[in-house]
Amino acid sequence: MGVMGATAASDESMPSVKIQGPYARNLAYSRLSARTWQMTVRNDWTRDEARALHDLPLTDLLFRAQEVHRATQPRDAVQLCSLLSIKTGACQEDCSYCPQSSKYDTGVEAERLMDVAEVLLKAREAKEAGASRFCMGAAWRSPKKGSRQFQQVLEMVRGVRSLEMEACVTLGMLDDEQTQELKDAGLTAYNHNLDTSEEYYGEIITTRTYKDRLDTIARVAAAGISVCAGGIIGMGESIDDRVGMLVTLANLSPQPESVPVNALVPVPGTPLGDRKPVDPLELVRMCAAARIMIPGARVRLSAGRASLSREAQLLCFMAGANSLFFGDKLLTTGNPDHDADLSLLRDAGLSALAPASDAAE
Ligand code: SAM
Ligand code: DTB
Ligand code: SF4
């Protein structure tokens, strides 16, 4: 257990008020000493305490998250990551949320792996627009062993690093050799999401297991690549499922370097295509709980931002989110454009985070 910052002041004297509502039963926790939520890196979170944290009255939760945020993260800086789908569609997996699965008719056209030069042009444009990390996603279950495509991805990673940007890829499951090759190419981070709790996972994906995901995450960490792992809310999961996912992430050792918090983008044709958009305040709660439980991570406000107001996004930043996908497209769906994000940051007095100082090594 590592201490990340000072222990917050006690607020035991704060009164508690009875309010009716979904989170009312947890108001008792608002009276707990802030010492209970110390700014420590802990790998022993229980679901009960994480649930109690998640369900705090929102203003208390935001206050606690701000305390941790200010003690552990650069103040007022947001990491801008640009995302590019380097290989789109025709994926053999059945992830219920995903427009790129070949099992669903979503209108996404399958495309071959992009040329290295074309990808690096996009990376250069992203850098010029202000991004410090370039993330490349491929609609694969896993990269084919010894394939030319995988060698091309390694070339893309080397190229992005030579632009003095952080490089991240998400390619599905990896074996030891592929992981080491990515490390040797200079990869900064590997994105592999848990997506939801272990219990709810089977409702969403049947073609690979939760353990498969944890195994890839463990391999990436063992190779010394930063782990980017998070999930999605709004897929019909319970609050306990959301909290369960956060507990699994927080109890990883080391904890993930970044945690994408996605709100489901319901895509017609997928099994989750008619889900109602998630309440933005639920996203705020997830960002805050992630910030407190995984204090050293960049918490990335990810898919779903196109339908969030500026105010809701600012609440997410208040809650500890300090990273976002920057550019008008995620993989296949829309995202706010550069101008919208730059004016949001400017109006809020936030600045773009520079790449990690080793990004050019
Ligand atoms: N194919 C690789 C894999 O699944 O491991 C990498 C790409 S995959 C598209 C990356 C992540 O995007 C998924 O794990 C999921 O969390 C997120 N994602 C995909 N479709 C989404 C949607 N419609 N709404 C929100 N998040 C989504
Ligand atoms: C992550 O957690 N979210 C990003 C990134 N990692 C690869 C992907 C979001 C995809 C949203 C649906 C789409 O655009 O296809
Ligand atoms: Fe394929 Fe990844 Fe989409 Fe699942 S999330 S269907 S593995 S591209």
C-alpha cells in the first residue's frame, strides 16, 4: 500500500441529513472521517467499501475525489489522446456493444489494416492539433502470430514514438512474444478493457473469458508496458457490477496507468443498440470512484462524450477525469471535434498535458 499524498482533514463533525432517493441508504457514509478514504494506493478494496464510496452523496464524492486529484495529479491539465482505427470491422468476436463485430449488421464497412505511412500522417496531424498520445485500435480477437500485419503495427508504434508522442495500441489478446515485441518497439501503453464485472461479463461477450482479459493485462504489465484498462457503463449492468469492475481494476498490482470510462454508444444493429443513454451523473460517479480507488491513473473520459453537455464534462473533470479522446472520431462513432474540446478546455482554464518526458526514448 503506497501513500500518494497527505491525509485529508477530518470532517467527522459534519451533520448528516435524511434525504430520500436511490443513494439515501448510504448517507451514513457521508459522516465517515475523510481518513477512511486516505489517498493511498490500495490493492485490497472490498466491494462493500467501494459501493459505499460510489454511493456517497454526490457533493461528498466530488469533494473526496478532488482531494485525491489535487494530491496526486498535475493540476488543471488534461491529457489529449487521439484515436485511430487502423483495422476496422469484420471482427470474429461477439461483444454486444461493438459495431465492428461481424455477428451484427451495423453498416460498418470492413477495411484492411492501414498503411504505416497513412497512420503516421494521422499521428502527425494529431500532434499538431495538440494530442500527446496516439492510440491505435484494431478489430481483432488477437494479432495473428508471426503475421506481416503485426510487423506493420510494430512499425506504426516505432513511428509514433519517433514523433515524440506516447503510443498506445489495442489489438485484443496478446501472447508473451507479441507483448515483448511491442515493448521492444517502444510501446507506451496497451489498452485492454475489462468492460464490466466478472459476473455480468457473460451477458456481454461469450467468445472470450474474463480470465483471458486478465491474462493479457498481466502479460502487458509483466513486460513493463503501462496498462490502460477500464470499461463501459450503460449496458444494463447493476451498480454492483460497475463497482465490481472498479474493485478488480484497483486491486491489480500495479494499478492501471490509465482507466478509460466509456458510456455505451448504442449502435443500431448491435444487441445493445436500443439502450437508453446513461445518466451523465452516473458517469461522474464512476470517474470520481475511479480517481479515488486508482489515484495514480489518468482517468479517461472516453466513449459517449458526444452526447454530454459541456457542464457534464466539467463535472467529470471535477470528479478527477484528466484525459480524453481528442478528435471527431473514436473508432467508428463520433466524438466532439477539436474546436469544441479546445474551447471547453480554454473556457474552463484547463491546459493540455505534455507527453511523458520519456516519450521520445
Ligand atoms: N478489438 C480489441 C479488443 O476488443 O480488445 C480492441 C478494440 S475494442 C473496440 C476497444 C474497446 O472499445 C472495447 O473494449 C470497449 O470497451 C470499447 N467500445 C467498443 N464499442 C463501444 C461502444 N459502442 N460504446 C462504448 N465503448 C465501446
Ligand atoms: C476505450 O476504452 N474506448 C475507445 C478506446 N478504448 C479504443 C474505443 C471507443 C469505441 C467506441 C465505439 C466506436 O467508435 O466504434
Ligand atoms: Fe472485436 Fe474488439 Fe469489437 Fe470485441 S470490442 S467485437 S474484440 S473489435
